[in-house]
Amino acid sequence: MDVTALSNAKVGSAGVVERIDLPEDVCHYLAHLGFLPGTRIEVLRSAPAGDPRVYRLDGVEVGLRFETAKHIYLQVAEVGDAV
Amino acid sequence: MSSCHAPVVDLTHNDAPVQIGPKPLRTVALVGPPNCGKSTLFNRMTGLRQKVANYPGVTVEHHSGRMKAIGRNDLTLIDLPGIYSLATYSEDARVAVEVLTGKMAGVPKPDCVLLVLDATHMNRQLMLAAPVFSIGLPTLVLLNMSDQLETRGGKIDTLALAHALGHPVALISAANGTGLDVIPEFLLRMGNRPDDGSRPVQLPVLQSAASCRSWATQVTARTKYEAPQAALWTRRLDSVLLHRIWGPLFFLAVVIGVFQVVFAAGQPLSDWLTELMTRGGQHVAMLLPDNWLRPLLLDGLWSGVQSVLVFLPQILLLFLFIGILEDSGYLARAALIADRVMRAIGLNGKAFIPLLSAYACAVPAIMATRTIENKRERIATIMIAPFMTCSARLPIYTLIIAAFIPNQKFLGGVIGLRALVMLSLYALGFSAAMLTAKLMNSSVMKASTAPFVLELPQYRWPTVQSLSLRLYDRGKLFLKKAGTIILACTFTVWVLSVLPIHAGQFSLLSSSVIGHLGHFIEPVIRPLGFNWKIGIGLLSSIVAREVIVGTLGTLYGVDPATHSVGLQAALRGDMTIGGAIALVVFFAFAMQCTSTLAVVRRETNSWKLPAIQFLYMSGFAYIAALVTNQVISRFF
């Protein structure tokens, strides 16, 4: 399975968080929103300007900027078509 | 991983009540994550009988109310801030922990807890359950949005879940009001039953997210929870509303549409209200004896308060639209679309929401900046919010425009000159805000690392109940302000404008106390094209911008030369066009609002920021008005 940054994952693809390379307090904050190793994340769509993008995890849709998503690493499981 | 077991172990002990004699039930706490429908439930149970205040020393708002709507007027329901966990790194969570453990000064310790969770995504919602249970209060778990769960094919076994959690569990829909009977039943049982377990429970403060999560996953797996399908309507709507082309177009249409309706529909309503109040005032005045009492009431009090009250329709309309946008879930999408633009000036999309509300009033806007986690961006948003053209600026804008700008139409009557001037005043405030944000962005303020994370709730129909509650809240606040601060100001201005009394006669305006004060400050404001009456207006409007209209109304009203003509005509005869435009330019920038300063002081917990803000904005306003007057005077 490929490990890729969340920001590089294609719209429509999904994967499981492998690790998050961010300062501890940021990790902590993201963890309470569900961004934890083992969580399945789906790339839903981009905002009209391309960034931020909308991700779906735990049935919740969350907008995240490229600058944050590039530090979240994903094991890509499925590559689907754009929604 | 040890912390994850702490709450679970606790739960197993919860079923063994210790008999200590009944303790009357008084206070109930409502706990839940953000967007779980907690406020809707709170409104359903308390109706209009709720109080809003701030917890002492912190910026977190405190809603509480009697549970009258479910027939329990003897119980107080406390609505805790929406939180994801009890880890006390956020102010909201700290407040929640202090209230739940009875350590919050002035708030009684809750006797039991209603924990509201969104049934459509239990995995994440249950992460909050573990730390809440470990506090050891009797808890009823309410799985909200049962209607959503059902229509989208999710499954939940409440009995199995209740068994796994060791607390009663019920499926409800706060929006539809279904399943709510379980709450009075639970409360009744709690009241009759002896207190279960009053032994002190150690609160595990550091419950790691990872351990709570694995616990939550285990529980949902064990109870065979089936998450519902993604909300189809939300997906479909988002594919249009967040579309590359239609998204931004719709966004613009919404923003323009809101302002258009507020002014197009608000203006006739305001006019109608003015007429109504003027007639009412005249009728009452006829009944009064023709002595000092009549001018006191009519010129001193009524005319001042009236000039402010007429803005109620527009303010309520603006809040109605913001309420609809927020409750429907669109505001979060708007923030997502605006993020890219906001980033260019060093802010994020979440600043869009406070900045939009700032068009109604900076006070709720500054309170709304709490959703911005990044401290630097939050301060920057607080700094620029008062530049947005708030509704308190409308009275003086409308007055000056009506008095000085001819009612010309261009392009076959589609665009009016007056509307154009109004629009440019809005643009002026907006540009000042952008410039300030840019300045702050390149300044030495330390950048913090808090990321931009924006939760996109599902689209929902806004409920009439929640909207009317908002309007009721806002209307009450505005009327309170008009009835207290503004009343006191206009009254003071009137008294000072007739004192001292010589031989039983009121002073003439120019020899009154206020006349002397006005003449004293005149040299400072003369270069801006303002006379001493405008100066008094400026001084009085430091309290609140709309006060100036009331003050001018009083000042020109007591002046025999302008007593019989309307305020517009009086101003036309007493100001140059340069001075008039400089006056509205001054108002576009100046920080004349003690409520805003007070809320900035409270939100930032220091006097430094409000002081800087006051000096910066007033200086900005003075220079801009000076330039405006000097330039316009050259040409006209």
C-alpha cells in the first residue's frame, strides 16, 4: 500500500491515517477532531479555489488547508472516481 | 493506554447506588460536542425563559434557564459550551469541567447530566462520553438526530449501548421533538431515588484522545452500531454550492441579496416606525401641561430615543439572515469559500463569520471570533471587525445622505446617487479593515501554529423557534441599550443644553454648559468642517454611534433658530458639503462604541488592545475626515 500525504491524495480516494508530522499541540488538537492513526479518511472535494479541501472521517465533513494536510500521512486503500 | 480504562472501570461501579437519603434535584447540566443539536434541545426545554451571561473571569458564555417547557419549573438547566473532550487545553472545556465538578464560582454543582450525542456518527461522539461518565454524576445519554439516522439507514441498539455504557440511553430528535418524554421521566426518577454514589471521583484530567477513541470504537463495535449513509442532500447541495463556478457565484448572490433585502425591506419599515413614533409622541405631548415637562419629555427624551429605535427593523432583519445562514449550515460553506481570500490578508475563512456579523454589530462579531483557534488571527479579526459598517452607523449615514446628497438616478433609475454614496461608505470601512489586517499580518506579532479546521455540518432547515429566539435576544438587547445608555445620554445632553437657569429661564443653547463645552473643542474639529454642535454630537457618540443623531436632534431642537425646521434642513443650513461628507467619513473609521471596547477588553483580558484600537481608529478617522473636508472644500 502506498503511503502519501493527505494533500496529495486524489479527490474520491480514501485511506487510513498512518502518522501525523506536526507539533504536539497541533496533533493533540487534531486528535480530538478524530485525526488519529488508524482513522479512515476520504477525500470528498475541493473548495472552489482548490484549497482548502473537504475530508470525511467518522461521518463528519471537515475542511483542512493544504498546509495542514501535507503533514498527515495516509495509507491509500481505495482510489475512487471524483465525487 | 491506561487512562482509557479508567472511565470504563468507573462505569461498572455506577450500578450500585449507595443509600444516603434523597437529595432534591435542582440543577441539570446539558453536555455535548459542537453541532450535536444541543442548543435546539436547550431551547425546547427552557423556551424563552433563559438567561445569558458570561462565566466569571472567562469569555465563555453561560446559558441557563428553568425547564418550564417540560413542566419542571423547579429545575435549572445549564447549557455547557460544545466540547469534543474534557482535556482542559481549551477554555470551553475548562469551563465544562469546572461546572461539572462544582468548582465554578456562582454556578451550583449539577445534580445530573444530560449528555447529547449525534447518533449519526457515534464513533467520534462517544469519545466525549468516557470523560463525562468518569466525573461520576448520574447521566442520561441522549442520542440526537434519530430522524436522520432512520432516513439514512443507520442502526443503533439503545439497550445494548445502555448496557455497555452503564447509563440509560435514549434516541431523540431535538429538531422534531420526538422521544423527549424520556427526559422528564429520567429527572423524576433521579428526584425520587436516593442519590447514587456521592463518593468523590477522581477526574482523570489527561484522558488521551487515542485511548478515548479506541474505547469508543470498541463500544460501537460491540453494540453493533451501523453508521448511516452520508447525507445525500448535503452531498448534492455541496456539489453545487461548493462548485468551482456556481459556488462563488451563489456566495456573492447571498451576500449581496442579504444587504439588498435588509435595506430595501428595512427602510420602509423604519419609515413607518418613525411616523408611528412621531405621531405617538405628539399625541402624548398634547396631553401634557405646557411647561418645562413637555420639552423635557419630547425634546430631551423622546426624540433622542426615537431616532435610535427606528433602526430596530433593519437590525432584526440582518440578524434574521445571519441566523438563517448559520442554522442552515451554509455559513460554514461560506467560510470555506472565503478562506482563500481571507488568507491573502493573513486571516482564515472562519473570520468571515464574525466579519459578516460585524455588519450588524461588532459586539456579537467579536464574541464570535472565539471559533478562531489561531490567537494571532483572532486578535487581527477583533482589530478589524469594528471597521465593518455596523448598523449603528446607519442613522448618521442616512441622515447626512438624505440632507446633502440629491436624489439622482442613473442608468434608467436602476442606480441612485444616494445608494452609491452609501455603498462607498461600506467600501470605505471594508478597505480600512483589509488595510489594517494587512498591516497586522506584516507586523511583529508572533505567528501561532493552530491549524484551520472547519467542520461542515449537514444542511438543515432552520427552525422558526430558534430563529425567533435569536431575534428576541437581539431585539431585547437593542431595546435595553436604547432604554438605558441612549436614554441617559440624550437626557444628559438636553439638561446640559438648558442649564444654567437664569431667573427661572432656561439658558440659550450657545450660553449653556454644553454650548461652552462645544465652543471649547471647536478649534480641534473646525479643520474637519464641523461646528460646535457636531462636536457635541461627536463627544456624546463616544458612548454609541447612533447617539449622535439623538444629540443633534436635541441640540437643533432646542435652538430657536432651527426649532421649527426638521433636522435635515437644520443641518443643511449649518454645514458645508465638505463638512457633511467628512462627518460620515469620520464615522466610517472612528471607534465610537463603549460596548465594543468593553467586549474587546473582556475577550482579550487586557486594556492594551482596546486602548490601541481606540487611538488607532480615532486617529485614522480624524486624518481621513481632515483630508476629505480639505479636498471637497477646494472643489465646491
